[in-house]
Amino acid sequence: MERSSLVSFFKTDRPRKLLFDRNCGIEFLLDLLVEDKSLYKTYLFDQQFAHQGWSGMVATVEQVPHTLLDRKQVTLQELIIFELLLEIDALDLHSGKHWEPLGRRLINRPADYFSSVPEREISEVIAIWQEAFEWSYYDQVLAGLQTTTSESRTPGQKSFQAMFCIDDRECSYRRYLEKTDPSCETFATPGFFSVEFFFQPQNGKFYTKLCPWPVTPKYLIKEVDSLAKLETDLSFSKQSHTLFSGWLITQTLGFWAALRLFINIFKPSMDLPRLHPSSTWIRMPSLPLKTRASMIRKTTCRSDLL
């Protein structure tokens, strides 16, 4: 982007030259900025925690590239180097090229975040108090569950049973149902039905992961031969990405979208574009016959091994 753009990320020349220098690394830039090697870790720690979340997001993308639909080769090291270059650029702009490293101007040295913390009596007391507090909470919750189970539920007499996917929302649904009808019974089940896979819609460029985060999918399920037409919204069409038509859609349909949003606040409705079931055909040759039969009833697409 720096080579091809008409404008630059930097306002001075030195960081721009360092960006294209292959020998330019984190330690080299820290030597220019800080100079004192004993402060490197503390400096980087303060730098990255100045914008919490970004470093973790970049590190996750580096380790798990498919978190981005349009995959990019991004590393945490590149982010740190870019930030150090921006800091050098700011110092050059403010003070010129002849400024002293920041480590020479320290009056009071910062605390060492990475030094071992000595154990004291107050730490042991706090740990004991924390454990006692947590166990008192566990006892109250478990006692309440035991009372509800013994008083409200009778074995063999269930008004209905319901199964929900394991996620953050299902627990509130289950608790609400069980409170409204104490004789019902709810369960949580893995939503991906023990088949980890990526899903790619018909004519879709990207595919998404549909299974728990720690699991690495072994299958790619593609939607094909879809006979149903999706409800479309002109606001999400390709024409909205161009300069003229995008501006025109914003100035016309944009006001209607704002009005619909205002109406939905007081009268919610399912008027957004949504998927419809399509023809069912799935092929998973590595799965047993019984599993394949059950998958046919639950999916709307074909599957091929990656």
C-alpha cells in the first residue's frame, strides 16, 4: 500500500525508508526509540495495552487465518513494527531527526511488570477468602437446583421435551421454559451434530466455519442445485458498491431503511432477506451409512472431502 498509494502513512522520510529495509526489525526500532534493552519488554507491553484487543485479534488471525473471510497474511510482529515506525515518525515530525532515545530521559524507572511477586501473608488470606466466597455461591446454587428438581419434577411425567444448541443463548431459553412449565425437560446438544465442517453457499466466494472454535473442520459442505430464490434487498446488491449507484441508493433507499428501523423498534417483524430450504443431497463417503442417512434429513447441500 505504501508503494502503490498516492499518499503515505508517514509524514517524514526516515520511517518510510525503514519500512522497505529488510533488516528493520523490532529490536532495531526499539534501539532507536528506547535504547535501554532492560526497558524493551515494558515498552512493548505499554504500547500494545494502549489499544486493548487489537493485538489479540491480529495474533488470532495469524494463528487461525480462516477467521477472515478474505484471508490475509497478517502477523503480530508486523503490527508492532508498523506501530514503532509510526512513533518514530511522530518524534521526527515533532523534534526533527536528532532526538535522544526515550530511555535517556527517564527520571523514575517504571515498575518491572514481569518480575516475580513475593508471597505475603495478605495474599494467602485473600486466596482463602476467595475460595470460601466461591464455595458459598456454589452451595446456594446447587441447593436451589436440588430443591427445584425434587419439588417440581416427577419422574416419568413430562409435558414436553426440547433440545437446544449449545451456545450462550440456549441457557436463557431453557431456564425460561423450565420456569414457565416445571414439568417440561430441556437438553443441550452440540449444534454441529458431531460433524465438523466449513459451509460454502451456492455462488459464494468464501466459506465459514460451523463447529466449536477449538475444532478444526475436516469437511467442506457446498450448497448446490438450489432451486429456491432468496429474498433480495437492493441495499445489499453489488450496485451499492459503486460510486454513483452507491451514492444514489444511499440518498433514496437509505431514508427508507432508516424508517423501517424506526418502525421495527416498536413493531418488530421478520422482513429481512432470509434463506429458504433447497433440494437435499449430501455425499460423505467416509461416514457410516446410518450417519449418512441422518445427515440427509438435516442438511440442504452436498458435501465433499477437503
